[in-house]
Amino acid sequence: MTMKRRFSSWSRLLLWSHAAGVILFYLILWLRGRQRDLPAPARSGQPVKQNEALPLVSIIVPARDEERNIRRCVTSLLDQDYDNSEVIVIDDGSTDGTASILANSARQHPNGQRLRVERVDELPVGWAGKPHALHLGTQAARGDWLLFTDADTWHAPGALRFAMQQADNEGADLLSLGSTQELPGFWNKVLMPMAYLGISMLYPIKAVNDPRSPVALANGQYILIRRSAYDIVGGYARPDLRATLLDDRDLARVVKDNGFHLRLDDGRGLVHVWMYQDLREAWRGWRKNVYLGNRGGPSFFLLQLIGLPLVAIAPFALLLSGWFIPNRRARNEIKVAAAAELVSLLAYRGWLDRMVGVPWYYALMHPLAGAIFEGILAQSAWRVITRKGVDWRGRQYYAK
């Protein structure tokens, strides 16, 4: 069959154009992932140097109704083998048992004297909850370095010492560590790989770590920043950071824009996080971020809305439809194209699933994840564009 005859119909041209696009899409994502150039601290076995004079690190933890997580988080921070640190928890108007758990931790833990708790009862006008809590934490901090971390994290004993050594070795002013995602339950395992796919597409790690690139990103679950750099850029007291719902990304952007050295490294095995309990919580959590976190503007976001079903759902739909086409020649060609798409898709998903610790067979849930994230993307955009607002942890935010 000649090339001319093969593409004599628009349907075949569209079919093979789609197949080529899907294969190229997953190949690019895989190549970007392979080029991350991140150390694997938990598996490296490299000794961490012992410094005689350790800089004081102020660890700041915003907590709002975190009775489920706060004891584990604070205990792991007080158990760090880095001896010169303080832990400051900002209790951001919690109405559950967070305060009593913190009080017990301060009394009962051998290093409880390092723990300080500051209470916030009202959120000032013009602030979002987390930036305000982090700002208050920095005001109370005495350290040469600040570590921002979330209440749903757990830290291996050597995490802070490793991060400080990495920052020193790389000359980083802001060092952020990726974390091990704890993914109990069906929906966490379905959705997290798709979330990682989107993040890696918008924020390739190689570009983040390239000082010549404007792309900036940090993982809010672990941000270690030099106090002097934080103060120079103005920190979360800056007007453009006070109300941000993307506090990690926007702080990284400001730091990088001001010429400081930003580094995003691999902290798997050192920092663990359990983000969401169920589908409802995951939907609301990702809905808060996905539209505002889009790096390409409204037109690129529209392209994402169109493209996600084409790369996540259509390959599976094509394979199924291939069994019901009456024309044998067309049916076989559709099957071949769908098979080529699925090979690239499943190969990438298999690699990604291993990276995030998800069983291989969840790759078959890829179209389900795509459909759910399509809904999240659409609703996130709708709520921001119509100024309906974003609700999170009992507060309503209206992005500008």
C-alpha cells in the first residue's frame, strides 16, 4: 500500500495523526522524567557529614484541624538527628483536638522544649490561611534557615540533616524536597499518577533547576529556605503572596525571579505525606490548585481540557471501537493504531506507577483518572472564572 493510498481518507489521516500525537506525548513525558537528575537520598547510602556548628533551623508547621496527623508530624520533627532546630506550629483556628495534642506533645516528648505553639483565631482581610500562618511562623522564628512543612507529613530522622547538606553542597537558597506519597485506598492510587503527569508536563524538573529558565516550582510539603533570602524577597508579607492559594509555587517563583538559587530534589524515603482520605477530599484539594497552577494561561488551559481525553481516554475507546467496525480493513487499522497508542501509554504509566509506588494494574484505570481530572479541571476553571470561589478547610477564597 502506498503512502498516498494509506492516507487517502480524512478518517485515516486523523487516526494516525492521533496515534502519532499520543505516542509523542508519552515519549516526551518519559524523557522529561528520565532527565530529572535528582539524587535518591533514601537509597544512596552516602554518608552525611557531621558539622560541629550547625545553623539554627526554624521548622514552621501550619495546622488547621489536623488532629488526624499532627502528633505523627510533630513527633517526627522533634526526633530529627539535627540538634540545632526549633519547631513552631501555627494553630490556625483549629476546632478539633489539634491544640490538646500539641500540648501533650510538648509535655511528653523528650525534646518537647523545642516545640512552640502559636494560636491564630482570626484571619486578617487580604490573606489566605496558609500564607498567613507561615508569615506568623517566620515572625516567631529565630533560625538562620526556615523549613516550611505541612501537618500531614512525616519525616525520617535524617531528613533535615540531609536537606541542610544538600543546600550547602548545591549552594541553594531554597531547597525543596519531593516526598513519598502514602496512597491508601483505591482513589488515591487512581488519581495520584495522573496528578504527577500533569505536574511534570507543566513544570519539568530540569527547567525548574535551571537558573536560566523562568519555570519555578517548590513542594510545599518541604521547603527549606535561607532566612536572609526570605527576608530580601519580602516573604509571604508581599502583597502578591498574601492571598495566594499556590504558596509553594509562588514563593519559588519570587525567589528565582530575584536571582536566588532554587533547587528541587528527591526526598522520597525521607519525607512522607498522606494528602487525601477519599475521593471527595482529593477532588476538592486538586480543584483548588489546577486552574490557578496552570502555567500557560487560559488558552493553554483550554488545550488541556481538549487534550486530556484525547491522550487518556481515546486510546482505550479506540481499541474497543475497533471490534465493532464492519469494514474489516478499517477495523484492523484502528486496532493497530490503538495498540500502538496503548503500548506507549502503558509503558509510561508503568514507569510512573513504580515511581509513586502504585501497583502496575492501576494503569488500566488511566481512562477513569482522566475522566475524573477532566471534571476537576472544568470545575476549577469555572469556579475561578465565575468568581464563585474556592473552598478549602472551611474558608472561601476568591482568586483575582
